[in-house]
Amino acid sequence: MGRGRRGRAVSGWLVVDKPAGVTSTAAVGRVRWALDAAKAGHAGTLDPEATGVLAIALGEATKTVPFVAEAPKAYRFTVRWGVATTTDDVEGAAVATSARRPARADIEAALPAFRGDILQVPPQFSAVRVEGARAYDLAREGATLDLAARPLRVERLELQAMPDADHATFEMVCGKGGYVRAVARDLGQALGCLGHVVALRRLWSGPFRAEDGVSLATVEAEARTPALDARLLPIEAALAGLPELRATAEGAARLLNGNPGAVIAGTAGFGDLAWASHRGRAIAVGRFMGGELHPSRVFRPEE
């Protein structure tokens, strides 16, 4: 792997099990430094106090970030009833309280309204852009925002436990753009008891699982060593949900130059999004158009 002025041209995915108290941006920065990588990004922000899967892409793997960002994600979270906060989680100031506490039957009866295709209003403190500014920046300045509801697909939302009258733990699988804090807020309002998130863990994100993640402590202990390099997953790890097509030698040369290239037909149908491989590695993603892949992203060899 060659070196540039800003670090190594290293490519791949590192799945981090993010601890509480660290922002996603800070975690990416620590990984980038530890790998001396020229380029890095992540496939979905976790709140600072949240834990779990933070999938970090390095180098050419950043071109596959959208495929992970668009994939379903699973969360386990605990709601505290009786208090609404400015941030809809434990970090915010209390803005309202309620003495009401929901029974299990009440919670179970309320959950169907939060499943399937729903509309969700993002929290005031969120990364949504409002006239070019982030909502959380405007909220910190004291603004009250009228945020538009956004469509969200919730595949699963189940009550897991009720450790006491004040708390309930849930698991949720949802699509891109879902805010667990908004679910806690809206569920508390629907139950007439208010609520906010006190614990949140992302269990998986697309193909990446928390149990396969590495801690930031390990990242720092193995920084700038071959041991950390060995933990990198290949670019292909993010493409697990797409059919693979093998490129011919001539097709690979054309694809690497950004042109349609010949591939050997596999399970992809005409017009399907697929990825092409050559000599055991991914070289492009694009649309399969009957014998050729028309690339939208090309993964060029590192120099």
C-alpha cells in the first residue's frame, strides 16, 4: 500500500463497537489515525451516548457507504417513562413530566401504530438540515423547529422487557433515517405518559454485526500495526446484498476505466444493480444490461 501526503491508500471496512461518550465523527478520526488512512467515513451516525455498530469505510470502500447506509438496521433501546426531554434522550433537560405509567397491555396495544410504513418527525436535536443548517445547531441556539415528518419503514418493533414501572426495553428493525429517540418520544405521547431514551445500542447495520466489532481500545492498542490492518474487511463486505458478476479480462479493463464492460451472467436480472469482480476482488458496481455491467462506481487498484 502506497503512502500519500495525507496517509496510506488503505481500503476496506472496519466494524467498530462504539462505546458511549464518543461521537461518531471522533470514532472515525481515531480509526483513520490508527490506520494512517488517507480517507475514511462511516455508514450511519450513532448518537454520542449510543453504543454498538459503527461501520467505518476506508479508501475505496467509501464508495460503498450508500449500500450500507440504505440497508436496514437493528436497535435495542430502553425508554424511561414519565419525563420528556429537549433531546428525547438522557442528555437533554426535562421539559415535562407525568405520573402516569403504562401497563404491558397498553404498550403492546400501542406498538402496531409504529410498525410498517409510518411518518416520523425527527427530534429537534438531529442532523436534519433546515435551510442549510443542522437542526441540532439551531436547537442549541434556542430555536423551536417545525420539522416535517419523513417516511420510515419499521420492519419490527417489539417490547423485550419491563424491568420496573419506569422503564421498558424494545428492539427495532428499521430502514434508513429512523430515529429511535423519536420512537420513544412518540410512544410516550401515545401512551399519555411521556418518555425518552436512556440506553441505545445498534445491534447490526446491513451486513455488519456488533458481535464482530472491535473496540476503540483495541483500535488504539493496535494502532499503526499489521494486527489492525488484518482486521479490515474487504470492499465486498458492503455488497453482500447484491448479485456478483465475474468480469472478463477485457471487461475488467473497460470497467476500471469507467466504461461498460463484459461480464459473465450470474443471478442478476436485466437492469439489476450488481457488482463485478475480477481476480478475486470487486472492481465496479452498476446496472447489469445483458452481458455488460454499466458502472456507477469503480474501485481502482491502490497505487
